[in-house]
Amino acid sequence: MSKFQGLDFLRIDDLLSDEEKITRDTVRRFVDDKFMPLIDDHFEKATFPMEIIPKVGELGLFGMKLHGYGCAGTNNVQYGLACQELERGDSGLRSLMSVQSSLVMYPIHSFGSEEQKEYWLPRMAAGEKIGCFGLTEPDHGSDPAGMKTRAKKDGNGWVINGSKLWITNGDIADVAVVWARTDEGIKGFLVEKGAKGFLTFPIEKKMSLRASVTSGLTFEDVRIPESNRLPEATGLKCALMCLNEARYGISWGAIGAAMDCYDRALRYSKERIQFGKPIASFQLTQRKMVKILTEISKMQLLALHVGRLKDAGKWRHQHISMAKMNNVNEALKIARVARNMLGAYGISIEYGVIRHMCNLESLYTYEGTHDIHTLILGEDIMKISAFF
Ligand code: TGC
Ligand code: FAD
């Protein structure tokens, strides 16, 4: 298959700086050359290509928009464009990078002690250490405020009991950022692999995000020193601040998945002959492609605008909710239409589209479900909460 040429109907490239385009093109080449040849097999076998991790580190993508401690210090638009290209490869690759960057390195950078930053950030930027983020529990997903995982002060440290579920990177992580209830409210802790009483288990039989490690974490009287508490992470608000960063990346990632579906459907429709003509020549096929292109163009503008707001410090978390909610929803619709356009071949992993379609079902649920983002925006407009 020839390489992806980009998708820019509205000349949005004119709104990007040279540096932003270089980031995008570098990640694009990396995905095409190093990742695309691996993904079908890994998706089928439900494994993650671990050999890709140091290469993502070499490219400087982990924690790329953080400053200092070996991080690249890019802007938000560069981070978004990188997420777009990684997810054009597979949502599992973007998930690896966004959990590491937005849900582990960001809280260490924002809420950690100097010692924690100096130890973890350079190693994580290089991909030598991997992290995971434990907020969701078996009985508390959309309402993390109800979490049961508990950390009790014990002399000079803490004892953690509880469990987390659906945790990306859990089984391969060297460190987990764990949110737990204490006598003084919710706090964030760093629980290292191998800590006594800390176990992880893989969640198997997934039909979505197959090329991504998803795990359960259990904590039974896990003792950690006070130096493993994130000193500035006090209250659920700090966990939600991490989610803003990851949700923003997902709003771009969804564009990448949709672009790949568009590209594959376009090629296929020109090659596939039915009734003596390429299916691209039928009006109904053209209408489908026009709708896909129009929606992708709108998604691109929305993500770019929110990125610019973020870089200018003018964003609100509701802006990110709109971008995540809209772009994931539209990408999922696009993947379904593209799957249909490929006919029976569309259900084969070899044709790529159904892989994106299945992955996008997870994006619709994780990082705040589509419903939760709808309610966040509804509350913002109405000034009335409809959560309970
Ligand atoms: P609520 O009372 O609304 O808020 C508590 C405090 O937090 C503030 N706040 C935020 N601050 C920053 N960013 C946000 N997005 C914020 N949302 C709320 C709020 O102002 C308040 O501050 P203060 O100063 O008054 O204390 O809290 P609530 O308990 O009613 O919950 C609100 C709700 C439902 C929106 C929130 O809990 C939520 O977002 N739920 C969804 C949970 C979720 O998204 N989980 C994601 C887990 S991680 C994951 O899925 C990773 S997938 C990764 C991958 O593989 O890519
Ligand atoms: P629930 O909260 O039980 O929701 C079930 C349904 O009810 C949904 O449709 C929801 O929209 C709806 N609903 C809930 N509340 C309301 C309401 N008030 N009004 C209307 N409808 C409502 N979590 C982490 O902490 N770290 C991770 O790394 C992580 N990675 C993940 C990876 C994958 C592949 C997946 C699938 C999930 C991951 N998650 C992770 C968990 C994810 O964040 C949760 O699945 C998500 O927040 C939803 O929680 P839930 O699954 O418990 O669904």
C-alpha cells in the first residue's frame, strides 16, 4: 500500500508553523515505516509491540509538551498532531503515549516532589520506564468521587487497600499513579511495581484496543513511604486535571483514526469494480466520501482551535469535553461508513477499518463517556447539573 499523503481539504496546513508540520511529518513517517508493518498481527494476537516503546522515546514523544527533565517542551498543537499520527496507526499506540505523557508524567511534573520529578521524568521520557494511571474502579467509573480505594497514614508512610480496573499499561508499568481516599480527602500516590501486596492482572478477551495492555490492579496492605505521595495532588480536581490533558490528545487521535478510514475507503472505492464500474463512480459512494471528508475537516478545525486556546491559556475544560465528545463520535460514525464501503473485506483485520471501528468504541467510553461529556456541556449551558 502506498504511503499516506495527508488529508487537508481546507488548507489547514497554512495555519500550522513549520515546527508543527515537522513534528507531524516525522511521526507520520515513523508510524508508516516502523508501526504499520506490525499492527495487524499484534491486533489479531491481542499483544502490544513492546519493541516500539524505546523508538517512541527516541522520537521525544513521551511527555513531549512538558518542560525540563529531558522532555521536549513542545506546544499543545504539536502534541495533538503527534497523537493524530499515532492513532492513524492504532489507538493502542496513541493510548500508550497519552497515558504515559498526560496521565503519568503530567501529574508527576505538576504535583510531584523535586526528587520524584528528577527520578521518573527523564526515564519516562526515554521510554525506559512505563507508567499507568489508576482512577477507575470496578464499581466507580463515571463517578470516581465514590472511589473505595483507601490510603491510611501509618507512621512515616501509607497503607493502601483497594482495586482499580480497566487500567491501560497496568501489566507493563514500572509505576502506577494511584488515586485513593484518605482521612483528608482524595490524594495521589506512586506505587512501584514489585511493592508487596500490589498485583496486576491482564484483562483478556477484548474486542477493542486489542493492541493495548489493559489491566486490573489490586492493593492489599501495600505500604509505601511518604516520599511516594504526590505532595501537591490533593483532591479529585487534580485527577480531573490530568484527564483534561489526555482528553485533549484523544480529540486529535480520533482524527487520525478517521483519516486512515477515509484513505482506505477512497483507495478501495477506486479499485473495486461492481456492475462494470469502480464503486467510486456511484453517487451513493461519492455522498459517503463527501460526508466523511466534511466531518474530518470540521474535526480538524475544532481540535486545532482548542489547541490554540490551550497554548494561549484561554481554554476551559468544557472546550476539551466538546472536542473529545464530537471528534470521537464523528470518527466512530466515519469508521462504520468506511467499513460498509469495503463490503465483506471491511470485516477483515487486513483492511484496517474494522480495527479502528472497534478501537473507537473504547474511545467513546474511556476518558469520560460520550454521555458524561454531554452532561458536562449541558451543565455549562444550563447551570444545572444533570449527573444525579
Ligand atoms: P465536581 O464536583 O464536578 O468537580 C470536583 C472539582 O473538580 C473541578 N473539576 C475540574 N477541574 C479540572 N478539570 C476538569 N475537567 C474538572 N471537572 C471538574 C470542579 O470544579 C471541582 O472543583 P472545586 O474547586 O469546586 O473542588 O466532581 P464530580 O464528582 O461531580 O464529577 C464530575 C464528573 C462526573 C464530570 C467527573 O467525575 C468525570 O469527569 N467523570 C468521568 C471519569 C473519567 O473520565 N475517567 C477517566 C479515567 S482515565 C481513562 O479513562 C484513561 S483511558 C486512557 C487511554 O488509554 O488513552
Ligand atoms: P459506567 O460509569 O458504569 O457507565 C455505564 C453507562 O452509564 C455509560 O453509558 C455511561 O455513559 C452511563 N452513565 C453513567 N453515569 C451517567 C449519568 N449520570 N447520566 C447518564 N448516563 C450515565 N480508567 C483509568 O482510570 N485508567 C486507565 O488507564 C483506563 N484505561 C481504559 C482503557 C480501556 C480500553 C477502557 C475501555 C477503559 C479504560 N479506563 C481507564 C476506564 C474508563 O475511564 C471507564 O470505563 C469510563 O470512565 C466509564 O466508566 P465505566 O466503564 O465504569 O462505565
